[in-house]
Amino acid sequence: MAIYLGIDVGGTTIKIGLVSEKFELLDKTSINTRADSEAPDQITQRMMLSCEKFLAENNLNFMDVLAIGLGAPGTILNKSGMYTFTGNLPFRDYPLREKMRKFYSGQIYFGNDANVAALAENRLGAGQGTANTVMITLGTGLGTGVIINNRIYSGFNEAGVEFGHIVIEIDGEYCTCGRNGCWEAYVSASGLIRQTKAAINDNPDSILAQVAEEQGKVNGETVFLAVDRNCPVADRVFARYAYYIQVGMANLINAFMPEMIIMGGGIGYAGERLINSFKQGALDEAMLFGVPMPDFKTAVLGNDAGILGAAILASDCLADGKVY
Ligand SMILES: [Zn+2]
């Protein structure tokens, strides 16, 4: 049987999936990444041996694998096969493809995790039927994956697209990238938590403060729970937060003119409510005159997006005749 092996490398787990040529997820498994306790060689070896074992459990072996696709956080280069940098894992200038080749001699393709997830949503999920899709992943940070003509767009050096690091406020909040005022610093879960905490500080008697106390902490959900309890302070925090999304979103539309913008990530539970809070404003701000309007949807593939996107990447690379 001919299948793709889709691998999704994360900070805590590595997910492995068997994906059919029609991109059905046939089976999946996961192992701990052990990013804190193991060196890149050990992680890579354990990952490949797990793939081999998992294939055997499905009465398959590496000979059945058309190609391996792998998505991972940070800068991972498809052309050179180098995993050059990531914040949460020990890989630095690491020849990952060369190391994986010791176990699997076929084609192995790499993509950044946000790009690969966008590819999956574009082909199989909320962006199905569109050729130009952007996916925004709102979590601790803000990931952006840009799909142009059904292919990942990552620039000439494969380092893009980092749309979370466009500045929306000069001299604004410090961002982890070293700049100030990046979109990510305002609309990531961390940004929302900071804005929520500041509002609680200024309004200790608010319902918002009460909700945080009941939760025992402030998280990305706090402000939404307080809005549900008709808290005017939470309404203001949410409105401002939505405005930050709106401004960046209009920039994004002006830059890429995507047919579909997909919202994913940990803050996705806010879903339609979040989209409705900024959608019209973003469309009004963007340069859209007498042309079809971009649409917004929430991501639908959830945790499987990484595995599926990696398999689609492998299939696309084979179709495009890429041999590395
Ligand atoms: Zn930044």
C-alpha cells in the first residue's frame, strides 16, 4: 500500500500519521518529544524508530511510504534539509534530513508548522476550494501561514511569512522578536492576558476581576467569561483587543488579498464571536473596492492539521518534481 508519513514535531509531543494518497488519516500515534532531556540525535532516532514500529503495527514498512512530510516550529528548511533554529527544541543548524535518511532513503520534505497547518486547512479544511488562503494561529504567539496558488509561500529563503511581526503600534509593547509594537504582542493569548490583567489592576471591583479570582488565574478565556456576565470593563478590553486584530487583519488583506482567512489556535474557542468582532471593520479598512471580499472562518482540522499538512506538503513536493 502506498501512503504518506506525516510528522508533526511539537514542543511536548511528536505526532505521526499514516495518510492515504487521498489524504485520509488512516492511523496516528504520538511520542513525547523530550526536548529538555534529549539531544537532537536521540530525538531523531527515537522518532524514526517509532515511525518504523508504527508502520509495522499497520502491516507496513518504509518501502510503502511514498514520501515523508515533517512540520516543525521555527526555521526548518526544505531545500537544504537543515533545521536551523527553534525556540522550544534543541535543534540548531542540524542536518535533520541527512539524519532521517539513515532510516528512510526516500524523499523527505520539511515545512514550518504554521505553514503546514495552513496548507492542510487550505486543501482539506476551512479553506477547501480556495487557492489563496491565509491561516492565523492565535496561541501563545501568533503564527501565520500563507498559501498562494495552493502552495506554501515562505519567501526566497523559506523564513516566512512572519506577519505576526508587523508593527501596528510604533514604540508599542515589547515583542519576543526584539521589536516593539508587533501585532503578535497585542493579539496573542499572552497579549490578551496582559491587557486583561491591566484592566483588572485598574478595576479591582469589576466582574472581570471577580471572574479572574474564581478562575484562580487570568488566561485567554477570562475576558470572554466576563463579557458573558455583562461586565462593561471586559467589554472594553474585548473591544480594544478586537480592534488590534482588525487593524492587523486589514494589513494582511492589503498584503495578500486572500480569498479565505482562517483563524486557528488556542484562542479559537472564541470562534465566530471573535471573527464577528473584527470582520466588518477589517473589510472596511482594507483596499477593497468593487472586488470580491475575503471571507473568514475558524479552523476545522484541530490537532490533525500538522500531520495532514505535512503529508500534503510531501505530495505537493513530489508533484512539483522536487528531489532533495
Ligand atoms: Zn515581533
